[in-house]
Amino acid sequence: MLDLYPLLMSPIFDPRPWGTRDLSPIYPQHRFAEKIGEAWLTGDHSKVANGWLQGQSLAQLSAEYGRDLVGERAPHAARFPLLVKFLFPCEKLSVQVHPDDETAQKRGQAWGKTECWYVAHADENAQVAIGLKPGVTRTEFEHSIREERAEELLHWVNVRPGEMIYIAGGTVHTLGPGSIIVETQQSSDMTYRLYDYGRPRELHLKEGLSAIKERVRSGKVIRPAPTKIHGERNRSWALIASPYFVVERFELQELCEFRLPRSKSSVEILVATEGSGILESKGCEPVAMARGDAVVVPATLEGFRIRPQRSIGLLKSSLPQQEVPEPVTEL
């Protein structure tokens, strides 16, 4: 449909006990009275901030426009397929697990929750936990939860800016303080909280323990070196390709054309992690975007270009154009 255009999204700031009131360096002008843990960019309730569709949510638009918005590769025509958000952990998150597709469908849900984390910022000692230590069984882990020492059995790894981490459904995981994460995931909020350091929040031990998978492909993604694209001062990285999402990173200092063989296969989500620029698409009003902004590019648009204002760093998330295996990872 011709009335779809690049959609600038309004972030939804979600309070969490492990969050922060200062969202720098992503949103340096924002201050909050309560701790903010997440900034949702493309959730079902996220609303458009520009153009004649301003104020409408992605859930409404997906139901109305279907595959013209979400693309042919989306598992459901009337549901937006990817949830992208910033995470701002200043304390440890709860230890949790998300179900994979098979487990979620047995529990009446359309799909599970596999996700990936791009490390946008990290202090020197920032860590995340990916799975259980080698040899730890589900029974041993359950005992550690009841003995209030569950974090001792987690596989903790240091993280650095620019790294990408794959968290397959069924993986026990958590984030420590000191990083800023861009999370791309299946559009699901199914979370089973297993351990919360004594904070007075509900746990979901029965569901969560049964959702844990003994063998998963989670870990840091091994990826190639950057390549030059559309000009000597532009670079890109293929951060991750998985059955559920593809994420690429771009550093642009001059005009860059994005005219890929889209074939209406997927909606694309652009997130600015640094700098600023203008997104231009034929027949559409230009969209200014700066650090922290997200723009949803409907599947029907033939292409677009980014005109940096000095420079801009971007993540581009989409659905894979064909069947792909899980990524190669290491811990």
C-alpha cells in the first residue's frame, strides 16, 4: 500500500528494579523519578511518532496492513515479528529462562523467545551469564535456587562493546550491571523467573525448570571483519544470522543506499546507537533520527538511503530471507 512510509517510533520506558534513572549515553537528556530498565522500540504497544499514522501502535498497524508491513517471512501476517529494545542494567537482572518454540506452543503460545544482545556500551568488568556451568544438571540447579546460591552455577563471561551474544530459547541467563544492551528477539514476553537475589518478586520454578534445555547454541557470535560499503567512509558488519532474525551493524560517514533484493520478504528496523542522520525514501517525507531512535521500514518500500549528519552508527534488524541455521558461537 502506498500510504505506508518509514515509521519513527516513540520509545516506551519501562521501570525495573535493576534499572537506572540516568539513561546516558543513549538518552542523555532523559531523567526519571523511578528506575528505568528497558526502552521498548518495537513492542506491540509502541506508537508511531511521525506522519499521518502518528499515535497508532505496531499491533494496530500489523493487523491493518499485514504483510505489506511485516513481510512475507513473518510467521504471522497480522503480528509484528520482532521486538527490539535497549536494556540498562545497573544491578543484576533476575536469573531467567525463556521457552523455545516447541515449549511455548505446548503452552498455548504462537512462538517462543529466542533473543540476541548487541553490547552497545560496557564498563571494564561488565559480565553476563550464558547458561549453566559445564556438567551442572537441572536438579543441581534447582537445589542451588532453594539454597539461594544459584548465581554460583551460572557461566559468567566478560563482555565488550561491539560483541553480539545469542541466547537461544531454553537457555538460563542473566545480565550483570555495567552494560547497555540492544536486544532483538522474537516478539514474545514469555519469561520464567528462576532466581531474584531475594527481591520480593514472583518466581516461576515449575514452568522455568521444565523449559531449560540441556543443549543450546547460545554464546558469543563469531563474525567476520567489517567491509566497506557504498563509499570509502562507510563500513558494515554481519553481526548475526539465525532462524529468527538477522542483525547488521553500520558505521556511516557519507550517503549510503540500501537497495537490497527485499522482495517484500521482511520489515526492517533501524536503531541509531550513535550520531544522527536522515532516512530518505522515494515518495516519503524524510525522517530525522538520532541516538536512541528506531525507524520501522515497511516491507513494501523498495529501498531507502541514510544521509549522515557527520556520522551515524546503526543496527538493522530483519527476518532472514531464507532458512538459516543457528549461528556459530563460543563462550
